[in-house]
Amino acid sequence: MREPIDVIIPTLCDSKRGPLLLRAIDSVVSQEGVAAVPVVVVNGARFDPAYVERLKARTDIRLIQIAEPSLFRARRVGFETVRTSYFAILDDDDVFLPGALAKRLSSLRADPSKDWLVTNGVYVKPEGDTPFIPDIEAARRDPYATLLDHCWLCSAGNLFRTAAIDADIFEATRSMDLTYIAFRLLAEGKQVLFLDDSTFRYFYYPDSTSKQDIYTLPAAEAIQVMMGLPVPRWVRSGLARKYRHAMHDIATYYLRHGRKSDAWQSHLRSMAGVPEFFRYVSFTWRLLAGPSRGRSEPPPSALTGMGRGTSRG
């Protein structure tokens, strides 16, 4: 008997992403050595009816539709329907390489002390392919420290023991979601196994939602949530530095959109640390000289954006 593995694939399923979604599904159902079932969660009302009908006609997937256009909610709904001892997640525009799930399952089964697995993969960019995790040995030695610099948990490079995961892990933050999941699992004492095999292709899209301002803004809020986790003190200090950098990005956003008062507040928070003070003090002159156009946009805490911190949604 092949081990069954549910693979959660959240998607808007619109006309643009439809072909990519079908490619992602095919990369799951073609996995050898396991019985992989795509759990496709169409979220929101932007879906292309023709693609939804094609999905409904398939017998090799489970299709779920929810009204809320939220990647994070879709992941949770998908998780709540998982029927297998192990599960994975995959974004609709990425793909598993042949044998990916069998390699992950074999490694995780061989070490019962580990709760979840992170694997390397191919990061596909216009300038050429690179490893998604540049230094996986460093991640093995110090998962926390490397996570502060680079989110080594990819939406395409994972396998989890279902019993080790709580459903609310998918909804706790609206940005940097995979970074949050990794931090939380580490904070909860869940043991991670790193596999230095390329088992996926992760595609860079410059027009992705995650590259837009509306998605970048909630990052500071997400970091604050992570600072509330029971992480070591030095990790919390590292997160505080990331928070100050995020506040500078928000100050830049507000200034660009003519909201000077908000820009000042964010700028002052960004300089709360000595290194950041010297790094960002020159931005003060831009605030003193910058125009104020007073656009009526919502504050970062009210923006939700479809996408992922290091994800595209």
C-alpha cells in the first residue's frame, strides 16, 4: 500500500492562474511511491467558472470552495479536511519535482523524533536558477538565526506530521505567514528535519501580489505577533530589529502616498534602536521636504492582501 498524503493547494482559480494551478495539480497526482491527493481550496469570487468546472469533473482531487478570498483561511480550511498522517502544502504556481513526496516521507519516517520536514528546491528567476535555501547546513545548525535572515520554509518544500500541527497556525498573521509558521513550530519545540535535496520548483513572478505595497505593509504587525511567541531572548531582539526595519518601509510607503503624519510616526519607531537611528536618520530630511497629498488609504493594520510573506498566494 502506498502512503496517502494530502496536499493543500489554495488558489484564486482565476483565468490567469488556472493554467498554473493545473500544472501544480499534475505535479502532485504524478508523484510516484505515494498516494498524493491535491486538496484544492478555491477562495473568493474571482474564480474562472470554466476552470472550476474542470476541477469538479476530476476524480483525483478534492475540491473545496470558500467565499473568503484569503490564502491563510484557505490553508486552514484545507488542513481541517486532511485525512492522512502526513500532509504538505503547495502554492498553485509552483510544482513538485518527480519523487518529491516519496523522498520527504522516507526521510521523515526514518526519524520519528522529527515533527516536520523542510527541503531544498530550485528557485526559478529570470537571471537563472538558484537553490531556494542558500546554506542548508547553516539552517540545520541554527534554525532560529538563519530564519531571521531568510525564510527557509517554502510553500512548496515541506511535509508535516498531521498530529503535530494545530489548525490555528494558519491564521495567526496576515503577512510573512510561512516565516510565522516556522517560528511558531520552533517555539513550540517541534523538531525540524532539513533535507538537502531539490524536490520542487519555486517560480519568481515580479507582478506577484507579495511584491505589492498592499502586501508589504502588514509585515510589522506580523513581526509583533512573532515577538509574542515563547522564543529565546536573543531571537526576540532580532525580531525587534526586523520590526524597526519594517517600520522604515512603512514610513517610506506613507510618505510616497502623502500621509506625512503617519510617515513621521513610523519613522520615529524605526529609529528606536541605535544602529537603526544612524541608518535611518537621513530619512528625516525627506520627511521635512516631502509633499503631503493626503490620500484616503487605510492604515497597514486594515490591509489584508492575498499572498504570503515569502509567498505569492
